[in-house]
Amino acid sequence: MPPKADPNAEVVLYLRVKGGIIPAPNALGPKIGPYGLPPKVVGEKIHEATQGYKGIRVKVRIVSKNRQPTVSVVPTASSLLVKALGEGPRTIPKGQPLLHTGTVKFDTVLDIAKELRANSFSLRYVGTVLEVLGSARSVGCKVEYKGTVYPPADVTEMIKNGDIEIPEYDVPYQLAEEQDTE
């Protein structure tokens, strides 16, 4: 049997949960139990933190210091796109593919890219925008640019050809530092 975790040590865990729903304590127990965290309390904190993402699967970050958990949402591009589409919880049976057929404005794509910029592996902001467009393609939504609706692949080609100019954006130093410490 592995040794028990030190209760005074700071522990960081990442879980993928459905937003706005209290996860079952018996499902959380094996994941957080070895760290001395009570599953019911963590489930309630996850429920509070994910209220804005009802019905959307999101990644949450659980930081435990002295067995006191703090929960924060770590949004992904796909979860932010689905939230921007304004679609509710899944209505078709599980196991069938779910495509989101809505349209997202290009300005929304730029805002999502700004939000994800600190965690992106791309060197420039244009690369982060292209990452978000790739996620939009996999989600199945379309992108509206100057009143015309395009598939995300066409918008990607327009950016690469220079038809769409993306302004440079650097993460403010304070914001990047906050995300590193979380």
C-alpha cells in the first residue's frame, strides 16, 4: 500500500467534471480521498465554481493546503466556445456524436484567444487564434466575420493568406503571473 500523503503539503489536482452539477461523492472519493479531502465538501465547491458552465464538461483545479480545498475552473477552448454558443445541456442520448451547429462571431474567437493566451504554447497571438479556430472546427460551429458565416477552416486560410489581420496581443505581466501561481 502506498504511503499516505502529507496533510500539510500543498496538493494540486485537476479533474474534468460536468459544470453546474454536484459530482457524486463515491466517484470523487478514489481521486481525492488519498489526500485527506472530504468528497462531499469538494463536490459542493466544484458545484459552486462551475455554475457558469451548466451542462458543459470543464476542467477544475483543486488546490489543497492543510486539507482546505479551493476550487477554480480552468477553461478550455472547446468549453469556452460551447459557452459562447449558448447551448444548454446535452439533449441527445449519450454515445451519439454531438455537433454544435451555432455560429460564433470572430470577435468572440479573439476574446477566447486572449483568455487562453497565457496557457498557449504558440509564440504569437496569431497562433493562439488559430488554436481556437481549430477547436471551433472540432466542436462543429461556424465563425461569422464581417457579416458572412464561414467554416473555421476557411477563416484559418484567410488568416494564413493575410486577408484577415490579427493584432498583436501580449499577456499583461500581472495576469501571466497570477495564472502561474494558481
